[in-house]
Amino acid sequence: MSRVLVAMSGGVDSSVAAALLVEAGHDVVGVTMKTFCYSATPAHSKTCCGLDGITDAKRVADTLGIPHFVFDVEEDFTRDVIDDFVREYAVGRTPNPCVRCNGHTKFRDLMARGRALGCERIASGHYVRIEHGAERSTLLRGRDPQKDQAYFLWGLPTELLPRLLFPVGELTKPEVRERARTLGLVTADKPESQEICFVPTGDYRDLLQKRLGTHPALEPGLLVRRSGEVVGEHRGYAGFTVGQRKGLGGGFAEPHFVLEIRAATREVVVGTHDELQQDEVTIGEVNWHGAPLSPGDSLLVQLRHRAPAARATVGHVGDAVTLTLEEPRAAVTPGQSAVLFDGERLLGGGRIVSAARRAVVV
């Protein structure tokens, strides 16, 4: 059996992933990432990457009888995840830091460090399956549809796929917790962390204020309709995302939502739910898991976590890829991920650049 590095966050999923690999006879090494400085941030103790996470991961490793290490990845994590997060909000887009972390820090960077420990493979507690073939390794959705995390893994470097293991991908969350209880793991009933791990206050705008200082993204601007009509003011476009309803004020005849953020003019465009519907999507930074698709190909695209996949047809394929949805979807948000599937098989994905509504021909 090979030596496997398990990325242990201190949660139940990665704890059970490590336990299953030990049971299967692998030589397992547990590693927890230190992604930021913990000083003066007591709230971090409860996040997935906080001090409690490191402590719980160490306790699980002791129970399983495996070595445990803490890797300081703060510099890389700041460059690839936090800096990107701030840049995206500064230009009016809504990033997904978990996707960036998985595509960079959690797998690529850990694998590079793990080789120094003699590790040939890397595993995590993600709810996703992987099939290793003679020519290619393929990612599939997890068995538990309520916990499936394939959406967050489209950015994985494809050359890493043959080295990856996802032991809990065949299990449901209740089954994972029951396995942890049977093994007596301290994480068995640990609540899931929902926060952005590097935002100690729970409000990402606090981080933006600290990192950006005086910046147009945090300055007042206008709420406008697509027609140009001014309907209100805001205190900084970084506080908004496409599809948002809260914080737009009242006085509208029907509910209004954020349709677009225009960073160049500091305008936040608002409109009705019907105006929020889009059926043409352009994605960039595309990462294919296999051969690129061709114009005219049909596929499924998931436009946000928890959203059902939409049937779409591929248009232009190049540095950017265009997709035409069979039916319009609301709140297609620049900066978020568009993840491509053939049934349960992950084909790749990219960042949403823009979305539009096709003109209706009468």
C-alpha cells in the first residue's frame, strides 16, 4: 500500500477519511494546514482552519495511531485565495474562496509538501468519487446528493487526479457520523463550519475594509435601473452581489434585486425578478477534465452550489466558453463557478465572466 497524506481540517469528514484509509491498510500521514495568523482573532478558533481544528485533527490522529503534522501555508494561501478574494470584490464580482483553495492550496501545495514526507497520494474528506482508469482519472458526484462537493473541485490540476483519494465519497453524511461514533473519534458530532475561514468577524466587508482601505468599492454610489433611472444610493458596491434583495431600500411596486454591478461607475443596477433571468453565460479560466468540448455539444451546468444543474449547449470554445441555457436561470453571478457535467461525471468548469438574456424573436 502507498503512503497517503490526508488533509485533516479537524472535522468529521476528513477524520473518517483518514480512518477508512488506515482500515484499508494504507500508510497514513495526517496534515492540517495553518492558513493564516491566529493572533488577535479569537473567533478563528471555531472555524474549519482554526486552532480548534488543529487540536481536533491531532486528537483524531492520536486515536488512529498515525503521525500528524501542521503545515504553515499562510503565504501561499494569502497569495492564491485571500488576495484573489479581495481583488474580485474590488472589481464588482463575487468570488468563491473554497474553489480557489481546493485548486491551489489544499491539493497542489499540500502534494508538493507531502512528497517531502514520502507521500505518493493525497486524500480529503470531500463528498466526491473518483475513478482511476488506465488512461485517465475521472471525478464523479458524491453518492449523497445533499453533500455532493464536485462543484468545488473543478479547478483541481488534472495531473494530480491520479494521485487523489476521496474515501467518504461513497457514504452519506449520517453514515460518516455513525462511523466516527463507532471509532470513538472526538469529531463525530462536531458541527459543520459555515464561515469563510479567513473572515473572523463573519462579515467579509470587514476584511475588505482592512485590505483595501480607501477604495471605490467601499465608497457611496447610485442604485439605478437598466434605463439609467436613479432609484437610490448605496454605501459601497462591494457589499452587493447579483441576485441580492436585502439592502436595496423600499418603495418599489414589486421586489427588486441586484442585476449588475458596474465597478467603473460605482453603480449597482437593480430590477425585477424577471430581469434577473439569464440564458447566455460566458465563462473564463476554464479547466477541462479531459478533452475540451466542441460547439454544439450538450451538457449540464451547475451555476452555484446547491443549485440544480441546467441543460445547456456549448457555443464558442476558446480562452472563454459560451453556453446557451435551455431555460433561463436567475442570478447568474460573475465571479462564481460554472461547473460542467455529463450526468455525474465532472467535465470541467470556469469562472462566470458575464450573463445575458437572449432577445426574444416574435
